Amino acid sequence: MRDDTRRRDRWYPPVVIAVLLAIMAVGTINNLVRNPQPRLVADGIPGVVASRAESSLSSSDLKYADLYQHALADLDGLTLPNGATLAGWNGPWRYVWPRDASFVAVARCAIGQYDEALHVLSFLDSVRPTSGRWEARYTETGGRVNDGRPKQLDGSGWVLWATWFCHAGGKYWDLVRESADQIVDELGPNGLPGASSDYWERPETQVTLGTVAPLLTGLRAAVRIATDQQHPAEAARWRTAAETLSKATDRVFGPDYPRTPPVATSFVAPGVEPIGLNGGADAIVTVLGPPFAPARPVVTTAIDDAHAVLTQPNGGVTPGEVWRADGVSWTPQTALFALSAAARGDRATADKLLSWLDEHRTSTGALPEKVNRDLEPAGEAPLAWTAALVVLADSALQNPLPIP
């Protein structure tokens, strides 16, 4: 009887390798079909050039002078005469998000452009809800956008932070009181708010870190405003709410601070660290640390871990763990991690991320919404949120930003 063992040994490994490569190829093709490459929608604002920002370059590291200059010029172009700051110039981006506008106001104040910042805050004050949640976005004239998007509770936190940062609590006290009280009213018996849409812009069935983190920042900012404006009753009420929300956040989301609370905990063996399941990393974890909140070691670890998990092969960052399959990076979240690093004194990480953003601008120098798998700018350009975050990160590299 003939022994075919040697012959089988010769052909078996190549066949296995070929089968595995074929499976990988099919998987790659399937991923490309399911997640097509996004492309650039628009590049730059017609007629806008980076000139006005030159007067502010003394506050910027010359390494990022051109990036900083273009970001400021684009913020100028996206801010209309009535103070409405558009998220982008075109189509579905041509609206005012309270979140984006708040970051623009903060960026302005960080470099001393207080008049411009108050212009933005005045628009927000004109559209504020006297009760209830902020709309996800508004038209450039202050109207509602009837597109089915749910209201977003996180807006209350963002506008409070911006108002405090810009020392405008006295001027906009009604906005402060109504937004802070809305947050207090939303807190349930467990110390957390109910489900709300957040910066992911989708309906949610449970509370997310994308809502909780900005509300914590907003409540702390509101306490500072109330104290400065000599409203002791409000300061005490909001301080109690902030402490309640903070403890609930640590209890329910800590120590990893994923997007949603873990649904299970596995104790592998006595003495072994428990493992939280589900939730997934979210770039908004950066808002639990500087410049939005005082630094804490457990949060710093969570931010660094999330950064590692959310970094895409192209070098940028994705908003959440469930977004990783398409290989696309989003510039606001990349800039959030740059700001976080700069505010925490991690200059190496901040430099790396700002350099990446600088290298992946469009042909006009604008910061795009995304960078696709082929390292091409994609989505809308410029994007106000990213531009504001770049200005803030650059500012944080020069001088510490105030923390509520």
C-alpha cells in the first residue's frame, strides 16, 4: 500500500493558506460593499480666505499657524450676521447645532474674541427653549427643523459651559437658569437622566455617556455662574444635582466609562478584575476630563484606553467602537482627543493628532468632516465643530484652559 503522507504534507499547508486568503478576500469585499467609501461633498466656503485670523497668530504655536489661521477664517465664514453659526456651509449641514455653536463661542473666548462669542451666544439665547430640551438643530433664522430628529438634552450642558467660559452668565441668566433647571428635572431616582439623542444624532433607548458627560460639565458651570451672580439658592440646588449625577455616573459607567452602561459583569475568578460587557468605547469620554472637568486618574486611563480602541488604521479616530468597521475617521472626535491631550499636558499626543488633522485638510485648507480609508477628505468641509476644537486644542497647548 502506497504511503501518501509526504505528498499530503506538501500540498496541505498551501491549500489551507489559499482557503484562508479567499475567506479574507470575500470578507474584505463584503465590508467594502456594506461600507462604501465616503467622498468629499463640498470644499470650502465661497469667497472665504484665511486672512482675518492673522491678527490672532501671536496666541498660536507657529507649527500650526496655517491650520489655526484657516480654522478661524472658516469660523468667520460660517458665522452669519445674526450670530447663527452654521455647522457647515451646504445642504444638511447648513443649520445651527447648539453643541457646535457652543464650541465656537468657547473657541472665540479662548483667544480673546469676546464680541464674536457673544454674537453666537445671543443667537442661542434667542432660540432657547423656555422649558424642555433644546432642539437638535435650528435654521439660520432660528426656526425649528422638522426632520424628525429628536430633541437633545445634551444641548443644555453645552450652552451652560459656553456661557460660563465666556463670563456671560449675568447677561444670559435666564438661559442659564432654564437650562440648568431642565437638567435637574431630567434626573431620575437613580441619579441619571433618561434616554436622549446625543451627538451621534440617532434615537436612543437608554442613557448614553454622550448625554451624561456634557450635563455634568454644564451643571458645574451653572454652579460657578450662580455663585458669581450671587444666586445662592440656585447654586445650592445645582450643586446637589451635580454631585448626584457625578456619583451616579461613576457608579453606573465607571471605571471604563463606555457609551452605555454595561449590561453584565463577569467575575472570572476570585481577585480578578470584573469585566464589563457591552457599552463600547465612545470618544465623548474625553468630556469627563480637562478642560471640561477636573483631572482624575481613573478618567485619564479611560480616555487613553478609548483613544487606543477608537484609532482607525488611517490614523484618525472614530466616534464609537461600533463605527470601526468602515475604516473612516471623523475629524471632530480626532480633535476632541487632541484637545483632551493638550489640556491634560500630553503634548506628544496632542501634536500627533493636530499634525494628522493638518495633513488631511482639503485642497482649500479646510478641515473636512471625515477622512476615508484612502486618506482622502470626505463629507462636508469646513466643519465648524472641528475648526473650533482645533482652535481650542492649539490654545490649550499655549496656556491652561479654565475648568468648571
